[in-house]
Amino acid sequence: MRIKIYDPAMCCSSGLCGPSIDPVLVKMNEAVLALKKQGVDVERFNLAQQPKEFLENKKIAELLHKGGKKVLPVTMINGEVFKTGAYPDYEEICKVLNIEPMKKGKPISVTRK
């Protein structure tokens, strides 16, 4: 089980820096930590810091060429594009991977206003 997340350009690898932190990024970071605890191989790539990764993945390069940066973030699960333009929920990922979501240490729920 392998997940690759192609993030838009951010100031740091997780986006959890600076004076105002986006709650969506907090939720995604919590999901990544939970998935790693469950033995899932998760990698994140930041457009600002690792542009080569975006160009070397033909599917990602093609999505960017056709749709521009608005297609980011892109989540790939086991080599296939799973979601573009937004981060998936932890539960969505667990369902696709056919694993049980963690009850204890579960990612926090954040709703956007």
C-alpha cells in the first residue's frame, strides 16, 4: 500500500508553518501520521521544494499540463490518481485501502467554514 501526495507550493513540507495554519493541512498531516502507524507507505512532495518529482511522474506532469496548479493537491494510491484539487479524508483513504480507520489516535475532524 503506497500513497503519494503531490502538494501545491508551500513554505515547508507539511504546510504546518507560518502565522496562520490551514486546518485542512492539519487534518491531512494527522491522516498521514495515522496511515503511517497502520503500515501504509506515505510520501508527500511539495511543488516549491521538489519540482523534479512532479515532472518525473508522467501522470502528475500531464495533469499539471492540462489543468495547471489548480489540480493540486493530487493524491495517488498504489500508482493511480485517487483525488485532485483537494485532500481526501482519512476515512476515504482507509476505505480504498480496505483498512479499518483507527479509533484511538484518529485524525482530528476539521470542517471548513
